[in-house]
Amino acid sequence: MKEFDAKQLEAWANILANWADQLPLRHVYMLDRPRTRDGVDCLGLAIEFGPPERLDGWTRWIQQHDTYFGDIQASLGISIILYADKTDSAWQSIRVAAQNSILTVRKVHVVRAT
């Protein structure tokens, strides 16, 4: 897969927005092109955490993390690569791309992958 289809990106952004609304996240950046891990195309997600508004949000985050986001991957129908560590080298280009999101659905911003 060389690029994701625009309709698929929009569908994924809506699924992710519903998921992110339940978690203590400020922003979720979804990359518009596949990332590859072990020869498999994956959806790249970068996550910025928000303030701990509710304890149940953190509980849900921990449960998702412990299963490597199995529920959201099943809902999306694609494996994910998660960039949650701000020291990851990918964050510099994600921050630049986030200034011009292709699509925004609540907390989810679709950005151009470099």
C-alpha cells in the first residue's frame, strides 16, 4: 500500500475521535501514509497527553496500553505504530506537519507523513 484512501482516512479519524474522547489525550496525530513494521503496512499515530480530567480516563488508557491497543486496532482494521514518546525522532516532523492538518475530527488531526 503506497497511500491511504481519503475516505479511509476520514473513517479512521472518526473512529479514533470517538476512542480519544474517552481517554486523557490532548491530540492524536494520524499520519496520512502507511508506516511499515516487519513488512506490514501500519497506521502511524502520535499521541499528546492532556490533563488528567477523570481517573476513569487514565484507567481506560492503561487497559488499552496493556493490550497494545487491541480494541482500537480491531475497530480500525489495521495495525498501528504508536509514537507516544516525545523524544522519538519522528516527533519533529509530526510537529511541523501538525501545523497544516489535512483533516481534523475533534482531537484527531490527520497530517502529512514525511
